[in-house]
Amino acid sequence: MTILCLASHEKGHEFIRECKRQGWTVVLVTAESIRNSARWPMEAIDEIFYLPDQDQRWNPAHVRNAVSYLARERVFDGIAPLDDFDVEFAAMLREHLRIPGMGDTTARYFRDKLAMRVRAAEAGLIVPDFIHVLNYKHLAAFLARVPGPWVLKPRSMAGAIGISKIQSSDEFWRIVDGLGDEQSNYLLERFVPGDIFHVDSIVYEREIRFAAASAYGTPPLEVAHGGGIFTTRTLERDSDTAKRLLAENQKVLAALGLLRGVSHTEYIIGREDGRVYFLETSARVGGAHIAELVEAATGINLWAEWAKVELAAGKTPYAPPEPREDYGGLLISLARQEQPDTSSFTDPEVVWRMAEPHHVGFIVRSASPARVREVLDDYAARVARDYHASAPPKDMPGH
């Protein structure tokens, strides 16, 4: 059995290793631009091919033609996208080659921010008021009816990339005018003040087999635009907030039709009304080292379990390992120093340190959620004082 892994970015090492442990042949198609920088687990890869790209973005026709060419001498039994940007390519290839798995329609619910909101609203879920940036008359009526501020979001980017917070209708029209023909690739949504959460799930045959609820510190949008310190921590499992989020997560993934795989889904609990709003979801492992956070708290490696789910393909039973019930906290910040010295952070709760230039980061673990919060708050204050950079250095790779 052979699995084709698509990776326009370097991610999913443990997914690849688990496929090999399960006895599958692994073929990796990745971006030419990261040929010399990526450190793939070559011991677990049978064949690797590099596809020309522009800023780690592929041309869909090139992907289709290249993989079809490879299929002349190989039979692909499954296709796995290792990054959010690869989900649509994987769906397109499954449709083109008639390989089982998520096709174009369902993939849109997990990549297209407009499609997922429309589907969620149709299913009766609570979402912030939104509108497609398309018809000017309808947009003017939306701006008059829905009080600002608003958030302008690209439909198919990942995380906070390309998102703008807008304070006035005049500002909105100026930005939209500058988008030109790209306008219809955006949506506008009411900004709902509140706390942001994420639920990371494993789904098999439409049943959630594992889910962990966590709370962001500073909202990701503010970190992306204001250069703050990114933190998140697992919630107390018996808390009312965790129970509400997990219940809503069940409804969201059922409504959007995830058959099997993993999902990183974000919610906001409104500060004014206390309601749980669905923000967005994905059919992938969460980025920003959230997978490492989940593993630290529960012992569940989302990448490895995703591989098991993909390879089981509904033909054999699947159950995740029994999760550990610790709690974890994650902190990541840009750093002024090229190689930050974090040797002074000596608490026994530290189980992971970031090792990237101009970054500082930690994961802490404890049986006590209060201790996790205490350490995370202390580290955030120390990092802000001694390391934090509000913007990446100009010579920093990738920025």
C-alpha cells in the first residue's frame, strides 16, 4: 500500500514515520524552494519529489500533471495533505484520480472560511454576522446594520494571514477598492469581543474519538498584528467552559461532514452575551506547536494518530491510546536575540524548548492546571521583559 504525502511546507514528520511503521510505502511531494532547508525523516520516505513553486505555493495544474505522471508507474492508495494549503490539492487529486477520501466539496468546508460559515449557519450553529465581499448594495446594508468594528478575512488563507480589523465603513471601502478583482475572495464579519479557544480533535467514521479544549492567551489576531506573545493552555477537563466547547465541537464537525482525520477548530465565547461562536475549522493538525502541547498534556501525538486514521480508512477499527490527564501550556515569542539563552528557565514543568533563531518558546506540563497557569504567566512576563521583539528582524529567514 502506498500513500502520497503533499507538503508545500515542512510539517508532519511523525505522520510520515507512522505510515512507515504501519508498513506503507511513503511517497512525498514537496516544494522545490525548501529542498535545501527542510529536514525530512528520510529513513521513513521511499521516494521524494520536488515540485516548482512560488513562495511555497503550487500551481494546481502543475500538481495534477506531476502526480498523474507519477501514477503511471505507482498506485496511490491514499493521499494526505500535511499543511493547510495542501488540503485543496489533495481533494482535487482524489477527485481526478478517483482515490477515496475527502473530495472538493467537503474540503471547501475546511479551507474556505465563507463556505464553512454558510454551512454552519445553515445547520443552526452560532457564527458572527458575516457577508461575502461581493455585492456592493448588500455590503452597504451590512455595514449599516451590523455595528463595527469588523474583520476582513481572506477565504482560503491559514491562521491570521491576511486578516484586517476595520474600524469604519470608509476604511472598508478603501481596502476593498485596493483589492480589485480579488474582492470576491474575501468575507467581512462582525468583530465579537471575547476569549478565543481551540479544540483539537481526532475523528474516525464521523465519530470524535479524542478532543482536547484549550484557551488562547492574547488572541492570535492580536499577536499577528500587534506582535504580542502567543500563549495557549489546556482547559480543566471538568470545567463548564471545556464541556460547552466540546459539545459545540461535536455539532460543528458533524455539520461540516468530517468523515475521518484530525481537526483544529477555533471558537470565541462572547464577552457581552456569553455565547459560544464558531470561528473557523480545518482538516489538519494545528500549527504553532499546538500538536506538541496536546502531546505534553495527554500523551496523544496528533500526527501519528492522524496517520493511523488515514491508513485504517474505515476498513479496520481504530481507537486512540488512553490519554494522560495532565495539563499543558505553550508560549512562543519573537526574540531580539538570534540565539536566545533560556537556561534561566529551570522549572521542572518545562518539557520542551523552542530551538529556532530569533524565537523563544516553552511547553510546560503539570498535573495541576493552576500550576500551568502560574508558570505560563511568570514566563510571559520574563519573556516580555528580556527577550520579546515586536517585529521579526529584517535578516530573519522566512520574514
